[in-house]
Amino acid sequence: MRILSLIFLSFMLGDINSVCRTKIERWPRWVYYKLIGSYHFDRADPRRFKLSVVLRRGTTIPAGDMPSCLSLLDPNGEGIAKLGRYSSKGVWVGRWYGPTGCGRQAPSSISGNINGCQLRKRLRDRGFRTNYVWAKFGETCVKISDVTKWGYTSTDPQCKYCECENQRWVCSRNFR
């Protein structure tokens, strides 16, 4: 009976492998993840303190798989946040921000209009003790290994001196 219960439970929870045909688990150099936006954004710009995912030239993601609405998925493959496509320009193949497009318009339970600390809280509220999510580009998913840390690199001073404290973003320097 216990085996049948476990099989049924696995169907209920979902499976990342059924959602993502290809998974990139090791962080590629052409993906940037920011748990809050760049310091150079004006303080009134809604992107300043919200999630963003950016792809640089050199990506292996096919151009046809660049969504207008980027889904971030929890470890079971369920949507946990949506980010709207902002633009592609210069070395940036695509830029998605939480408070633009579908991220702003999504239901509050999956809106991308949050920061990485709040994304981690959503993971905890769903029962996950891990900090990772998947960014879904067509049938390819890229693992964001820790939603509370900057992924790939950033020289932005806002990135360097801030960290999650509970569900809040706290800076040791004044960037607000």
C-alpha cells in the first residue's frame, strides 16, 4: 500500500523532467540572474529592486525559444514566478524583469514583481528546503542554483553589499 501511495504522490507533485526536455544544471556564463535589479536603474524604476534574468551573446538557447514571458519553475516543475521580456540590445540576447509585461500582470502567487528573498519564501511556503529554481526557455531549462545569490557575476555595487535577511533585502551600504 505504501508503494502505491508514493507512486500516486509523485504524479500529484509533478516532474521537472516532463516540463524540461533539456536541463542545464551547471551555471552557464551567458546567463545572469539578479535577485534585485541594477544600481544604475533610477530609484523610481520598478526594475530596481525586483528579479531579473538576462542572456548574453553566446547562449545555446535557440532564438525561437526566447519567450515573451519567462517562467521560473520550482523543483517539481510548477510555475513559481513570471518575468516579462524587456528587450534585446547589444550583447544582451534577452532581458526579462519581474515588474514588466507578464510578470506584472501575473496572479500575485506567481508574479515576478518580487525580489530573490521573496522568491525563497515562496519556495519555503511550498515546502521546499532548497533555494533553486529553473528558468524555462522553450524546452530547455536553466537551473538557478540559489535565488538569494547573484548568478554569474556582477560588478554592480548594489549586488556586492546586499543580502537576504528573512524576506527582506538588506544592504550594508545605502543604495535606496
